[in-house]
Amino acid sequence: MSSLSSSLVYLFLLASLCLPSSGPRLVTGSPPGPVVQCTSGNTNCLVHNGYGAFQDGTHCRVAAAAYPSTESELLRVVSDASKANQKMKVITRYSHSIPKLCCPGGPDGTGLVISTEKLNLVVRVDVRSRRMTVESGITLHELIEAGATHGLALTHSPYWLGLSLGGMLGTGAHGSTLVGKGSAVHEYVVGMKIVVPTSSPDVDGYFAKVISLEEDDPDLLAAKVSLGVLGVISEVTLQMEPMFKRSITNELVGDGGLEDYIERFGRTTEFGDITWYPSQNRLTRRVDFRVPLTEPGNGQNDFTGYRPLLSMLSESLRKAEEVVEATKDSVGKCLAAKGQVDILHSLGRGLKNDMGNEVEFTGYPVVGNHSMMQASGSCLFGKENSLLTTCAWDPRVHGEFYNQITLSIPLTSIPSFIRDVKKLRDMAPQSLCAMDMYGGMLMRFITASTAYLGKTTDAMAIDMTYYRDHDPSQPRLHEDVLEEMEQIALFKYGGLPHWGKNRNIGFLGTKEKLQGRVEKFVEVMKKFDPKGLFSSEWSDSALGLREKGLVIEKPGCALEGLCVCSLDSHCAPDKGYFCRPGLVYAEARVCRYEA
């Protein structure tokens, strides 16, 4: 093993350990910085996301930012912009969408962003009906804690505590299950209030109004997953359930037969998911089911990847990985990936058997309240902005920077997809170590939805995360295999995009895949926002309402997913990367390195 590979493995093992965040608290994270930065008060602003750059590597300039703290203030903000025919977009507290969902349309710099950061209150709780009404800017962490205070649980959620409720509904965020109503947060929405613009003033002179949607209102099918193009969600009513406990056991096993049992696993393990490490022929099965509140256990999920990490370690890891990329050291990546998986498993992947005990993980199963097990994100909760410790991807330090692709493949096609990935792995054994270094391929179950922009059938959401260079013209190691896997999911098996993730090409053909639902959604969109003030070129392109916008053909466009290559110039021929057919999926067109 080279000294570089040895040091990289060592660094990744240290990173896997992260920093303890329970028992005697040794250190806390530094809260993320603001995603809107203005030069004069709340005007002349740059809008970022939580990673410091949108998918195309740019920021978004706007004329102003507004921070309403009540619905009446929100109504005034929307009215003023509507009267001026100003483009608007909602931005959340931490802004974790990778595409430009929060960037207003119109000429550069003239739009308005409306932050929901101060709209984060619990409005009312009805314990008898188990319904809770909250403002849309409430974070998942705040929402879960508020419900638990009243003995109520949100049945399913994403795994990251830093998302806002409005953001989750805007993008269709979800957890993992094939049981009951499914794993998407929007399936538990039973009411909503939205502030929308109007073409003419009302009796009070407002060019905006508040629309209330009840459980049986057909327009709720559009509002549940909205991309933020209908208006600004002010309040949401959720159907909760009585608190329960969960029992979790992570099983690290070989990946033989995965394609044969994966659906059965999903239908028999209520909260289960699978993290697949294709390059290692291994996977982690999370056997995760509910148990009564009387079951002994005071466990917590504090996933190591979401814990505070020393900034100097984040930077060292990144620099080491940049060297590995530059030297095309596949062996170093593979060794680091295997070491990381081994030590993560030995640490229970961040599970704690007893929140009050210094010894965090003592063995399986880990049992704890659903509210403490369903999501994590302790790197968010520091009080001092010292930058000593941060979330690993915090853009204020030179740490993680990556692409994240999430496509939902119909459950009936998942066995074939798995077989294709195995063939790809066998033809290029070291090619998928880059993905395994970022936690492997996360595979979550999601059910068909009645929401117009939800899933059309029971599906499996595939998360693929891997290294991204800050220079968009710089290709990555095994560029071709990563691109082929994306195109297999997207084109061969008709994968639907997660609205808050993906590269531009991930949204190609979405209108056709949604089988007439986009047209129904657009009817509601035009009714709620007749002047199109909340729409943008990006949202119109993603919905298939305009021919151009997603595909941007220029030199190097395929490297960042702005196009599928058809010419060598779409890759990086000066660096030895040329446009070639896929290895397994011949229809794919990928950027392959040829020495």
C-alpha cells in the first residue's frame, strides 16, 4: 500500500469515528452560515444552498430578501411583489436543494426570495384527533420534538433533521417503507394554507390572498408536492400517530441474491432500507420495525456522517481525496472505502443504546422512541460560530463537495437494475469505490402517491453520491461508470427524479414519465399563480413546459450533467476523456478516460 493510500485510509477511519455528541458533550457543531448574503440590509443579495453552490456551480443574485414572521407579514410581502410583477421564490433556513429551486426567474438580480426561517411555530395540537398544525418553516427537528412533547409521532420522514417542512413538501422528501400510506411526508398532510398572488387587488388593496385547502380538496393533490411554484405555504396540518418505539439491527452481509429478496425485505421490515457497497460485494441491511413503548430501551440515532467534524479533518480528507483523483489512485479509494464501511459498522453507524451513557454503541438491537430514531443531524446544534467543528460539507471550510443523484425506479425493475450494476462492477471492479466512499448506494422504499408530482408506482429510491470537483471542467475518476449508472436508472428503467437533488439531465422526460399528471398540476398552478410569478426557467424546464433549459450543450457539459455527451468536446478530450458508448447499457453515452 502506498503512503498516500495508507494516510487516506487512516483519515477516513478517523472521519468515520467523528466526534461524540452525547454523554458528556465534548464538542458541538458550528451552526451553518446564512444562505442569503446581502450587501445593504436585505437588498442586493446572493443566494446559496447548504453546499455553497447549485448544481451548475453558480450562485443566484436577487434584488431583495424578505423574512416574514407571521402570515399577515407574508401576505404583505407577496402582495407587494405581486403588485410590482416581481418574480419570487421561497428559500428555507438551510436550503439543501441541489438544483436552483429557490432562484427566482426573470432578468438576473431583479427577483425576491422569501425566507420561511421565522415561520417556524406550532400553531395548534389536537391530541384527540392526533393532528398538528405548524408553520411551513419549522425544521424536521423542531417538528419531531413538538410532536413528541404531546406523545405524537410523524410516521415517516427523511433522515436529515435540517430540512424544513415546506422544503420537504416542495420536493417530495421521504423516508423508507412500503407499509401503509408510505414513506413520503406529503402522504400525511391533511390540510394546508398557501399565500398566492392575485392579478387584481381585493377590497383591502392586497394583490395576494390566503387559500385554505382541506383534506378532500382536489387541489391539495398539487399542493402536497409543489416545487414552490404555487405560492408560499404558510401552514400545514399533519396527521400524526401515537408515539411508539423502534428496534434497529444493522446487518453487514454479502450482496449475493440481493435482486431476489429486496422487495420481500421491503414489504416485511416497516422502516428498513439497504445501503449497498457494490465495489465490495457487500451491503448493510437495516432491519427496522416498530415495538411497543413498553419495550426496554433508550436508544438514539446519531448517524456518524451527520455529526460535527473537526474542520481541519474535513479539509485534510478533502485534500487527500483531491490528490487521489489527480493521480487516478483507484486502489487508494477502494482501501479507504472498505475501511470506512468496516469501522462504521463496528460503531453501529451512529446508533446509541442509551442516550445518557458515555459508551455509545454496545450492540444490537438498538431500541428507542421513534422520535429519537427517525432522523439525525447533531452537527447543526452548536451555539457558537467558531468553525472549529462543522457539518462535513459546510462550504465555509474546504471539506466535502459532491454530486448527489436520486432516482426512483419502479420496484418491478429493481432486480434488473441490480443485475446491471453488478455487471458494470464486474467489468470495472474499482470503478464504484468512489461511491462507496460516500456511504454507498442508499436504497429506500417508497409507495405510489396520489400527489400529482409524486411517484406513479411503488418504487425504490436510489441515492448515488460521489466526489465533485470545484472546477466543473475537471473530470472525476471513473467518470464513465458513474455516468452510465445514472443513465441506466434514468433512461433504461425510467427513473423519476427527486425534485431537490440530481443534475440537469435527471429531469429529462419527467413530464412523460408522470403520465398526464403534470398537466393536472399545471392547471392548479395557473389557478393559484396566474401571472407565473413563482415559476422560473428551471421549474418550467423540469416540468417539461419549455423545450430548452435543462440541456446546455457546451464544451465539458457532460461532466456536470448539463448534457449527455454526443461529441468528444462535451467531455474533456484535452484531459483524455472522450464520448463513448456504455459498457453494459450500449445506449448510454459517457465520458471515458483513454490514456
